[in-house]
Amino acid sequence: MLQRPIRTLIENRRGLAAPPQTTVLHATRMMKELGEGAVMVVDAGRLAGIFTERDVLYRVVAEGRDPKITLLSQVMSTNPQTIHPDNPIGHALRMMLEGGFRNVPVVEDDQPVGIVSIRDALSDEFCDFASERAGFPISTELFGLNGFRTSLGH
């Protein structure tokens, strides 16, 4: 289960991406609309950083910044750890656990191709595990996990 490549999690979705000059308000509205917990900040086709729900709380709200004028470039996490889509899901989970974060940008040939969250990885693995134990197929829909992540809307 944990040896499946990350590519299998992200093959039908790209994650959410926005340029660094995007306002926090616009980015969080996209996150809400698409049900995403993070935005890859992409500049000239390359990953510049990541902006997450935690960044909204700690770097915007807690600091009293105005989301209408605050840019992602001002509050994003720069140089995030990344993972290749051919790495196993278990590797991504270990990275997140050891690093204390919930989202890892997926990068191939220096290009961001998606993002994997701890929930993405665990929901599929949990259903596989539960199916094995129960002896019949169990889907993410049963646990309300279906549709957590949707396709990228630039």
C-alpha cells in the first residue's frame, strides 16, 4: 500500500497553484472553492514556495495583516521540501511526519506537477487497509473523503 508511487495519487489532479503576486484573499477563496489546504506558489513555471492553512492563521491573521493587500510572496513558506512523483507514498508520509507539515509539493524535472497532503495519502491507504480487513471494497466516499482534492484551476 505505502509503496505505491505518489503519481497514482496526483495523476488526475494537479493541485492548486498561484503566482507570488496573488493576494491572500484571492488565494484563500480559491482554496475554499476547490477544497484545498495549500497553494503552490509558482513563478515562471518553477516552485517559489507554498502557502497553507497554517500560514493563513500564523502569518496573516495572528499578525494582523490585511488579506486584501498581503501578497503570497510576503507570507509563503519558501524553499519547501518537495518530492518526486515516482517516490512511494510512504516516503511522503514520513517526510510530513518528520518535518511537521501536512502538504508536500510534487516536482518533476524542476516543474511543480501537484501536491500531496497527508489526508490524500492516508485516505487511500486507510480504505485499502479497511478493505483488506473487511474482505470487501471500501471507498473514500463511505468515509466522506471523496472529492477532498479537485483539479487545478489556474
